[in-house]
Amino acid sequence: MGNKAALKALRQERSASVAAARQSIKAHKQMIKKVKEQIKDEGRTIPEIAKAIDVPASQVLVFVSTLKKYGEVVEGAKDGDYFKYQVAD
């Protein structure tokens, strides 16, 4: 079996997992976009963001934490027990 045939067989074998990975990446990008849209103009807390986009707060926290880690979101003033997050300039 030549390299070309082996690669073709491997692509067919893994096509389902590649499609699932693509779908997961697409869902993550959509979630990041939704979160950023909520905090682009004014700071909001995790519960406020979660309520606005109808997603569990635990899930929003994961995305906001990741965005904060990579400098795309900044932590603002505290509002009660929660910090307000906003898109970094």
C-alpha cells in the first residue's frame, strides 16, 4: 500500500472525529463571540452575562477566565460579590 492510499484510508477512518472537532471549535468561537458582545460596551458580572446569553454561569466563567488569561478581557470594579468584566482595549 502506497503512502497516498494509506493517507486516504487514514482520512476516512478519522473523518468522524475530525468533524466533531470542527463542530466543537465552531461552538467555542460562537460562545466567545456572544460573551464579548455582552461586555464590549460596559462591564458585566458573570451572572449578568450568563442570564443575557442564556448559558449556565459555570460555562460563562470558563470562557471569561480563558479570555482574561489571554488578555482579551479585563477585570473591572467589584459589584457585590462579583467582578465586572469588559473587553480589553
